[in-house]
Amino acid sequence: MEEVPPISQSESTLTAATNMLSFATNRRRPFDLSTKSPAKALMLAGAEIERVSFSFGSILGSLSEFREIIRFSSSLTLIARNITEEESLIVSKLASAVGSVKSLRKFIVRDATPSVYTLNTLAELLGPMSDLEISLRLSDSRKVLAAPLIDVLRKIHSLRKLDTSNNSIDDAVPLSDALRKDWRNLQSLKIMRWNPSFAGDEALRNSLASVACGLRTLELNDDFLCDSGIAVIVDGLLRGYSSAPGGRGTLRKLKLLHNCTQEDGGIKIAQLVKSNPHLTQINISYNSICSAGVAFGKSLRNCAATLQKLKLKGCYVSSKSVVAICHSLSGSYSLSVLNIDFKESEGVAEATRAITRDLLVAAKSLRKLDISYSSIDYPGARELVEGFARNNSLRVVKFNCNMGMGTAIKELLEAMLHLELRKLTLTDCSIDDAGYEAVGRFIAVSPRLRELSMQISEFSPHGDSAIFEAVAQSRSIEKLNLQSCKMWKDKHTKHVAEWVIGKSKTIQELGISRINIGVDGANAIAKAVKDVAGKSALRSIFLYVHNSNEVQNVLETAREAVEGYICMTLYNYSLT
């Protein structure tokens, strides 16, 4: 591919701007507004602009260049960052520059706290555009007024994607006001933290029914919908599906995280899943659907041929629900990610037997299994041993080492030796020296293991040495995460400093999270990072500092000494 010649830098005042206008062309070459006559350079290079990223502060003094540049765009994406309430004048100038551009397809606003006037100006700018994708990821430092935001949406005649994630929106205005009934080509709807009142919201049902047939992505996260809200959402979509061929929907991605949904809501979700046979991703984590998991599991039969990712983290479904889910997905050639948590004193062996029989053995494409918050007894762990031994596709495994899984840790790891895992996460590791030695041997003979995470672990007297020495000798591990380890002492920190930091040739990222590091341990880490800075692969360390100025000062001094070689992130964390 012919390269675009470099452009000489200009000494203009625009070089002082923190975020300059940059371009990614169809030749994948970046351009910067601080260069001399970038529009002319683009024309000489024969490039068509596809993406423009800028801060609003860089527009004010360079509007003529900006207007000239966007004339050559074929399908333009504008990414606006750092809009402040004081910059409404710049928004007006932007509107005058972009107003004649008919090729605008995406408009993305990030990290912004716009005023009402700014939002209204954006509405005038975006209103005439057609087939638009809008992402308004506004700053959540304060609640965004819903009324002017909805005014923006009402003036847009044709919308393909709407994303208002990461916004805290005034809940006085119902969600139905934001959905126009003529958005027939709406494909993606992502809304977070709206928290509306759903009681008897017939308007919302009608709005969702009008856009249901073309909707491909639905993400309503942290909206506290509860069962009543889920019922309104699902009923509205099902009403829209009734006019579609076969009464089926077109959803591909469904995410309803953190919505305080319980059993009744779980049944409604099952109805929605059953009506969408082309789903590829489902994530309803952190909703207590309880026994409704059985109905949900049966509904998965309709999308078993296409489903790629299923996440039920923190749902704690019943063992019977696990059996129903596994039975529906048995022998799947598409499922690659399964995250499921279950906690019951009875039926655990039956649940793990279903995971083994229907997924670990029969499914051919499962690459990630996360059961890290499931309480599994020894008979259940023994079922998984057989499943791991007969599986050939897994690359990421996360499981709990408490109870029976801890007792069977040696057998489980031996069963996984042939899998060539890339990532292994062990949570709640209440295992003895023999168990940790088994983990160490697994690390030593796993040539493709890239990441090891040990969370809420209680190291045995010699367990930490077995792990850290194995990590130091490994030629593949690049990331080590130690989180919330119990009974952590300075000797453990010193072992990390000596073996992991001082001797590892491959570790690039090290995390020691929610662990109390003492003064002696801090001094050991400080000395180790200074010794290896610029000589090892280590590039990043994340540390928690617990209410200690002395530890803070030691690590701050070390951070300054290794700056440019190792990025040390210190997080102040109170034990209380």
C-alpha cells in the first residue's frame, strides 16, 4: 500500500490545544489539526475522511480548516469530547460548519457536561440528518436534565442507533418520550440509569412496539426496572413482534444487568428470549431470577443455534435451572462463553453433571467457562473433572476453590493440563500446601498460560512460595492479579517483590488489590521496581494503600524513580 508522505508540523497556536483534531482515513493514516494545511495534504493524498475526533476547544480557532476538511468526507463520524457549559458558542460554530454535510452517520459525545443551550444547538445540528447513529455518553458527575435531552431526540427524524450509557438522567420524564414512533429503522437502543416510573406506562409499550421489528440490540443496564419495568418492556416488544413475519423479533444482543429483577421478571425475560431466535448474546447478570431460571433455560432452545455468549453472573439460579439451561444448549456449535452461578445445598452434582455432559463434552466451541461464584461440593467437583478431561476447546476457566473444589483441586488441574489455557482464575482458595503445589506445577507445565488471577485466597504456610516461584520461572505468564487475599503478611509481599518483580522475565502487569501492604513490604516492592526498571518486561503495577502515610510515601518515591519505565498506580483504600 502506498504510504502518505509525512506532513511538517506547524508552529501555530493550535499546538497548545490538549486534544487536537485528528483523522483516520480509508488508508488508516492519522492526521492532526496542528499540522500545516491538513485539508490540502488530504486532497493531495487522495484520501476520503471517515472519522473526525476533536475537543471542542480545538474548533474555535480553526473553523475554516474544519469546514474545508469535512467537505471531503464520505461517511463521517464526529467524536466530540469535553463539551463544557461555557462552550455553547463553539457548538454553534460547529453547527454552521457541519450543517451542509449530508454524509454524517455517527455523532458521539463523550465526557461532556453540556448546558441546555448546547443540547438545543445539537438538536438543530442533528435534526436534518438521516440514518444517524448517536452516542451521548455524558459525564455522570451530575444528573443530566432529561427534558432538553429528549428535545434533541425528538428533532431527529431518522435514527439507527441510540446510546445514552453512563448518564444519570432525571427520572421525572418517562422513557416513552425519548422514543419516536417513526424511528422504524432503529437497530440499537442502549440506556443506563434512567430509573423511570413504569406503572401503567402504556405510552412506553406503544413506543417500543413501533420500533421492535428492527431492533437488533437492547441494553437497559442499572435502570432498576424491577419486575414491573421488565413487564412493560417485554410486553411492548412482543406487541411489536405480533405484526412481524412469524411473530418473531430480530434481537441479536440482549443485556439487562442490575435491574433488581426477580422471579416474575425472569419469566418475562424468558418470553422475550423465546420470541427472538437469532440472539447471539444474552447478559442478565445480577438479577435474582431464582426458580424462573427453569423457564429461562427452556426458552434458550429457540436460539441455541446462534447463541454465542450467555452470562448469568450473580443470578444464583437453582440446580434445576442449570440442568434446563445446559439441556437446551447441549451440543451447541456456537456457544463460546458461559458465565453461570448457582448456590444450593442439594442437586449440585446433578447441575455439574449437566455442565459436563451437555457443554464440556457435547459443545464443540466453548472457550470460556466462569463458575467462580458457585458453591460446588466434592461429588460435583468430581463430575467436572471428567468434563475437563474430555474437553478440547476451553481457553479460559474460572472456578471457586472452596468446599469440594478445593479438595479436588489437584484432580481438576491435572484434568486441564491438555487444554492449553490462556487464563486461569481461582477464587476463595482455601487449600493446603499440596493444593498450592499442584497450582505451581500446573503453571510450570502450561506454556500458553498468559494470565493468573487469585482472588479472596488464603495462602497456606508455604503456598505463596509455590505460586510465586512458579510464576517467576514461567515463560508465558504476563498478568498476575492478587485480590482480597486473606491473612496477607509482609512476608507475602516480600515474596512477590523477590520472585515476581525481581526474577520474572515475562510479567507485564501486576495487581495487588484490596490487600494491606505494610512498611516492610512497601520497601521491598520499592527496591525491586527500582532494580528492574527498564530491564524487565514489567510495565504496570496496581497497589492498594491502606491508611498509611509512611507506606504511601515509600511507594510515591518509588513511582517517581521508575516513571517512564513502570506505571505504578496507587489507590488509597480505607479498611473501614
